[in-house]
Amino acid sequence: MKKLFFNPKLLITKQMKINFNINKTTVKEYFFIGIGCIIMCLSIAMLVDIFVVPGGAAGVSIAFYYVFDKAIPVGVFRWIVNIPLFIWGLTVLGRQFGFKTFYGFTMSSIFIDVFRGSVPGLDFIRIQDTEFVAYLSQNDFLLLVVLAAVLMGVGLGIIFKFKGSTGGSDIVASIFQKKYGITPGKGIILIDFFIITIAGLIFYFKGLPIDKPIVVLILYSLFLLFASSFVIDIIIDGFDYARMALIVTNKSNEIAEAITQELTRGATAIKSRGIYKNVDGEIIMTVVTLKEVAILNDIVKKIDPNAFMITNTVHEVRGFGFRKRL
């Protein structure tokens, strides 16, 4: 009989490897959350002076930036707003709103003020005063809002993709979900709509030098909200770069062979039974790129014109022949 020996060196090596992987993953997540914060803050820095409010804690901060006659920088006020929300989230939700949330809203608060030149020694940056932004604000306002929406969506999409958060309405929406059963998506939209409306009223009654009607600015802000949400979904889910086809046919071997030969793609045969005719058969499942869908259609039509084919959108594919997502 063989004796089993306990090898502590092997256990230590495995433990070190696990810890290394965890640390490597964590560093990657925090790095990309930081990148997302930088991109998002470029957007917010451009929006403050054109009175378009992005919603959330940033929207509240922009509104009160003008209430206090620009005495408190937007980033500083955003950080102050997030602290009680962060404590509330920890109390109600527990550790799920932990250090990543704190890191997210702290980094974003810092970079808003960096890009606006509100940080001592970095007052030369001032994104809002660049020739590019100034030109768009005067001559192509819609393009400036679209650009801001894209930057915000890309930034937030990267943050969310790497399990981060920037605080603000994210925390409140999660609390509403736990207490009242409101889904986070609806909660964030309701909160942001309320903030955008209140900010518009503050701008109006404050008598700020605005060259557009308040209602128009509110509509621009709502457009920003929905456009950035669309970009967030693209960043998280990706473009529809692949399709999955399910082919019900009596000539499964011929079609599978043509797929492997002409498209150089794999295929899987799934045993099936047709309910209407009560006949056993096979379903061919394969995944192809968008440009290969038309070729696949031609292959199926040529071999079996009576085949039944379903094509579904695929957001992500892991495996040989498809590029890996970030």
C-alpha cells in the first residue's frame, strides 16, 4: 500500500499562486476603474459651464456649485455629497459598497477638479477653456453634448465592467431596491430625472447668464442621460460581433462538414425530436462572425432548402477563432 505524505511546501506554493492571481486581478480592476474615472471626468469638466447636468452626485454638485457662486469646486462638493451616501450604503447594504466605491468617487472627484483647473498648481489645464470646447459650445452645442455623453458612457462602462462604482445615485438606487423593490435601472432614472429637474430650476431662479431656455437645457441633460446609458451597455456587453445559428435539418452531416470546410468554424450536433412529426433528428449549433452569416445562409440553402435556421445575437464568445474581450 502506498503511503500518502503531506507536503507543506506544495501547499505554500499553491497558496502563493492563488494570492498572486488575486492581487493581479485586483490591481487590474483598480487600474481600469481609474482609467474609467479619468474618461468620465473629462465629460463632467466640459458640462459644468454649459449648464447641462449629468444627474447623480455630479449633477447635485454642479447645481450647488452655482448656488454657492462657484466658491466650492465641483469635485470637492461631489466628494462631500458622496460621504454620507457611502456611510448610508455601508449601513444598509453592508460591505458590497466597500473600498471600490470609495476609490471610485474619490478618484472621479479629484479628476473633475484637475481637468477644470481647480487644483492648486494645475490651474493651467482647464478643459472647459480650450479652443475646441469653446468652439463647440458656441457653434455646435449638440455635438458637444453628444461628445460628453460618449465620454461619460465609455468611462462609466469601464468602471462598471470592472465591478466599480462612482457612488451617488448608484448607492441610492441599490438601497431603494433593497427597501422598496425598485429595480436599480428604474431607480437611477427616477433619481437622475429629479436631480436634472431641480438643477434646471436652480439655474432659472438663480438668474444665471444662460443663452438657452431652461426647458431646452433639461432636454439636453435627459438626452445626455439616455445616450450615455446606451454607450455604457455597449462597453459592458460589446458590439454584436457574432451570431449563433441553430439549424434544424435532415442533412446535419453535410451542413456540419460544409461549415468546417468553407467557414473553418466548429459545429456541434445536438440530439432533438420534432414535436409535430415526432421524428428524431439533430440540430447543428455554430457561432460565426457577422460577415460570415450570409455565407452560412448560402451553405444551408444550397444543401437543404427546407432547413429551419434560427440566428441569435451573441455579445461575447470565448474560444478559438474569436477575439478575446477586455
